[in-house]
Amino acid sequence: MKIIATNDAPQAIGPYSQAVSAGGMVYTSGQIGLLPNGELAGEDVETQTHQVMKNLFYVLEAAGAHFNDVVKTTIYLEDMRDFEKVNAIYAHYFGLHKPARSTVAVRSLPKGVKIEIDCIAKPGANYQY
């Protein structure tokens, strides 16, 4: 097992790693809309979602992976009414790649954010569309 860390995404705010690589897979911790310096990117779900996706990009990059290597994501939303907004931004970052996904509504998230996303990737998977 290898611990993955990058300064291009916010540091963990608890006793966990940004990601872990094990058995040829990369497992990211949930990313929220914090800037690398730990400040909230913005109050609205759109700004937070863009920042979450940027954070995931940099964590995956540090692990030698990319969005095209992602096999599964989980999205946690504070308000399911934000689903369509989040879906459009998510689709922008993944393009043609469509990993398996779960989306769940939650009562609250760390730091009072509106969204959190984690993912599982297999670097070099060479997915065909």
C-alpha cells in the first residue's frame, strides 16, 4: 500500500490520506470544495463542484492516474435539488468517460459544504468507448 499526497489539493482535515494506492487501484478520500490552502472555494454548489473536480484531478495525477482511469465515483449531496447542476459539471470533467456512479443525499458534510466526491481508479486501464 502506498499513501498518495499532493500539495495541489487541500490536505486531509482528519486522520486519513488524500488517496491510497493498493493492488493496482487508487482509492481517493472524499474531496470537498476547499482550495489547496484550506479555504472554501465558494458558497454555491457550482463553484464547490468545480473545485472538487480539480482536487480529484490533482490527487489522481499524484497517483499516476487520470479521470479516464476512474472506474467508480460516489457523490454526496447536501441537497438533491442540486443534482442537475452537479451532473452537468461532472460530465464536463469526465467527457465521454462514464464510470459507474452512486449519488446520495446526506444530512450534512464536513465544513458545511454542499458536495463531496470520492473515486476509485485503475491507472492505465485504457478504457474503450
